[in-house]
Amino acid sequence: MHYVSAHCKFYRKAPFYKKWKYASVAILVPAVLFILWDEIFTSMGIWGFNASYVTGFRIGSLPVEEILFFICIPYACVFTYFALKYFIQKDIAFPYQNSISFIVIILLFIVGIYYVEKFYTTVTFISLSFYLAYLTFKIRARFLGHFYLMFGLIMIPFLLTNGILTGSFIKDEVVWYNDSAHMGFRIGTIPIEDFFYAMLLLLSNISIFEWLQFKVTPKTVGTEKRTNNLV
């Protein structure tokens, strides 16, 4: 994956550097919102950071490493999305994207309401459910098939890296969670909420990237003139 992204960065037929002005906004705007979210949750004790694994430099309640996370990871994922969209131009998931979105929207909304007392769960699930519904039914975004492909692929490194951060393969977790704020279901050491938190962050990055990149009206976001790639 890293090879594909690095290759595409300097590949003349798909020069990612020409997209930096769009990518930078697509990364920074969600970063501000998620850093604020992170600061609130950290201050509330919903999660926190093991001082043994960070430098000690903080901005507010957040280690500087956590703030850089919202820049570095979205950059890598927008980069990967761009590369995959170029090298795998046919959107194989497009015929199913609305069905996938509908199922995810309904399930997240129901679970978010059911676990309303679990703050991390309900805020993450309801937020993603509403934002995905907005993109699917209001904006009618057509890039979601490519997004789901990218998200599925990055789950491989996500399981490894987030697994380590939450305590896999190391003595203590880097990031700890207040068990009263989430459902308690984990994949390995990773709270299941983390997967949807990541999806919401990256969906925000990609949707803004698409909107800025093609400069289209909201109802045709992502409908670039490559209709053969949308079937």
C-alpha cells in the first residue's frame, strides 16, 4: 500500500502533488473538529494516554503525538485513496454503495440509541450514521464505493497499529479507555467503536477532498467525467 502511494505521488500520469491544495484543506478542517472532540473526551476521562509512551509535550490535555495523528494518518489515507482510485479505476463497489450505506446507517443508529448511556459509543455511532446519511441521500455522493474499498484495505494496517496502541504485543496500552463509556466489545484489544471513529474521520477527509477536487455542486460530488468507472 505504501509503495502504491509513494509511486503515485511522483507518477506523472497521476501526480498527487497537484492535489495538495485540496488534500491539505480536507485534512486540516476535520483535524480541528476531531482534536476538539479528542480534547473534550480526554478531559472527561473517556480515554487517556499512558505517560510512559509519549514525550510529555502537550497542547491542552493532548500529547503532541495525538495531535499529529490527525494530520499524518488522514494524509496517508487520502494519499492511498487517490492512488487506489487511479490504479483501480473501475468502481466495483458502486452498484452496492447505497445498500452498504443504508445498512451501516440503520445499524449504527439503532446501536447508538440502544447504548445511549455509553458516551463514546453513542456519539461516534450517531455522528457517523447522520453524516453517512447526509452523503448518501442528500449529497448523493458517488465516491462511496471507492471509499469503502480504501477503508477495507487500510483495516489491515489498522488492526496492527491500533492493536499495539490499545495493548497488543506490549506490556501496557498506549491509549486507555474508560470501560463505562463504550460497549465493551473488542476485536483483539481494540474497542469496536474505534473502527467507526476511524471511518468517520476518514470519510470526512475524503468527502471534503472530493468536493474541493472537482468543484461541483453538492448533488454531484465525486461524479467526475469518468462514467465508465462508475458501473
